[in-house]
Amino acid sequence: TGDVRIPQGVKRISGIGGKPTSIYIPEGVEVIGDRSLTYPTIKGDIHLPSSVKKIEEGAFHTCGMSHINIPEGIGLVEDYTFKECRYLQDTISIPSSVIQIGFEAFHGCEKLTAVILPASLQGVEGRAFADCRSLDYIRCLGMEPPILDPSAFDGVEKNNFTVVVPDGAVEAYRNAPGWCEFKRISSYRNFV
């Protein structure tokens, strides 16, 4: 119970036991193991160091955190990784290293309001963002729409907000399976 500090030198977190209310993960940790931090008692922010290169299936399922960063270097957001993290809020920015978002990866994250999807993203699997009822902003950085499972955004009101895509990609998204269900797709311009 209480605050948990993962010791220096640990490379893989496989679980911590008890009922932690917060967790500190030091630089050097490389893997967050399968269902290792599924504690609804954890509140507040979780900072993942840049050394983390793999977050396994269901690692944070039902965790009570309100904010988390996903570090660059993660290749996949595995199935169920953040499923039913009901207090996860604000914006999730998926790093440019991610190529796939797994089945029910963010399912039931009821307070999540925005998602930024990288240009590297190739696919979003079934129910990945299902029942993220507060979601009202999606920004896609890729010129080509990622393959979107038809159920990826089940339970998300697709008429109430605009999906923002790169200038010149609007028609590709409007014609892409899954993406065409969003009624408003518009472009942004990168000013450098």
C-alpha cells in the first residue's frame, strides 16, 4: 500500500503486490509486464522513462491513473494495455515509433478527450477506443489513413467533432473504411 518506488537496476516490472496509490518507475526499466500494474488504487500521473521499450498486454488494465506518457521506442500498444483506465484523461499522444494499436487497447477510458495518432501508425484494431465517451478530438499525422477496424471507435459519437488530418489527406480519410464514419474531417497545415 502507499507509494511504491521500483528499485534502480530493475529491467522488467512483473507486478508489485499490495494496493499501491502511486508508483515511481526509474530510468533503466525496459519492460512493463503483462497485467503488472492493474491497480485501481493508483491515482495521479505515471511517468514512463524513455528506457521503456515494451508495454505488454493488459499492463495497466483498470489502473486508476489520470495521466501517462507513452515513450518513444514502443512499437505496439498491445491488446488491453490501458483497458478500463476510467480516470485516464486529457490527451494521449501516441509516439511516432508505434505502428499498431491493439484490440481494446484504450477501451472504456471514459475521460480520455483527445488522441494524436502518428504518421507511422499502420492499423487500429477492434474496439481499441470503444466506449471512450469523452473523446472529442482525433488528430492523425499520417497522409495515408491507418487501417481502422470497423469497431475501433464503437460508442464514440462520430458526429460531434472533427477528425483533423494533414493538408492534402482529407479525401483519403473520407474514403477510407472506418474513417468515413466520422462526419467531419478537415485538414491542418504544418507551419515550420
